[in-house]
Amino acid sequence: MVLGGGPNRIGQGIEFDYCCCHAAFTLRKHGFEVIMVNSNPETVSTDYDTSDKLYFEPLIVQFGGQTPLNLAMRLKKAGANVIGTSPEDIDLAEDRDFFKQLVTKIGIKQAESGIAHNVEEALAIVDKIGYPVLVRPSFVLGGRGMVIVYKEKYLRKFVEEAAAIGEGKPILIDRFLEDATELDVDCISDGKHTVIGAIMEHVEPAGIHSGDSASVIPPMTLSKEIQDKVREFAKEFASVS
């Protein structure tokens, strides 16, 4: 069963629909019956010849952004079989404190950061690491609630908003690196063998959400040495996570 991304809106990336279609095509090519569940009838993934069966239900799990990530564990508890990345691993990937420890274990340099639960703790962290900072709920992968903050009055405002979105989860505050280059790395691994599909370099400066940005393949400004280091880190993440 391939689960679609649901209705697309202006400003939302349509890569979810693209992923659904190519997942369906590949599965059918290998002899599987493909069932598409997608509530949006105006996407290619819901064309009559994309899948064997199509259900217009508002169920979004694999390719729909933050909403399906939040639903994954509840769906598993309800008896749904979630294929691919398990709900437990999704939850772990959203745990920024765990990720910070993982980065330290691998030996990757990272911006100074701290975890806060309220405005007072956030102010103490920023006093230590300085502005600008990236503020985001700890358990968020889809981009919701992430902002770059330059002044205290905005820090207070956005920390309160992040706390509301995070439903009691911690708030991560990172030193934001200006004039940085942002990359996306796609890879798949079985824990032993890791295959890297591509290294994508963002055209816009770091800080633009991936779903709203443009990327180029292969990277245009990175040396071979840096690209090799990125591949090395990606494989290390896959082997220890």
C-alpha cells in the first residue's frame, strides 16, 4: 500500500506526489499489486493507471510531511502495518537531543545549541551562544514552527509558539550559521549496505525550508573532498542509527 501526501497547497512542495508515483511504478514493475490511498484527486498519483486500486481517504503517512509523522505511532497502535521506516525510528529521528548525541558520537562539527522548555531557559541559552538562533520544536521534522530569531522580543514570541506546537516537548535552540551552504543527502540502507542516491545543494542560503527551496544535482560549489566527507558521514549515520 502506497500512502499519498494529501491535498497540496501553494508553497508546499509536490515531491510527495512524485515519490508516490515512482514508488507505485516500481512496485508494479516487480509484480506487486499497488493500492493508493490519497485524499487529493488532482495529483498524478491518483490517475487511473498509476495504481491497481485507489481509495480517496484522508489517511496520510509516508509522504505527507509533519502530519503523517505525528500519526505514525497512533496508526501502529491501532493495528496498521507501517512499512519502511518504523514509527519508533520516526520518533527517534525527531528527538533532537538524541540526534545531537549521535552527531557527537560520529565526530561531526555542529553549531552550539541547547534545549529549553520555557522562555527563561531559552533566554539563558541565547545569552551563552548569541544571536541569531534557530528555534524549533524538538519533535518536528516537517518544518513546522521553525524560525530564525535575531532579537529577544521575537525569541519570547516564537518560543511560546514552539512550546504550543510541541505539546510539552522540548524546544531546540541552535546558533544559526549565516552564509552557510545547505545540503540534502538521500540514501537508503539495510544497516549493512548504504546506497547514496544524491547530494543536493540548495540554491538559496541555508534557512529556507527544503519544501520551498530549489536544489541542484550534482552540487555546484562543493569540492570532491567535501562531497566524499558528506558521503562518509551519511554512511556512518546509517550504520549507527
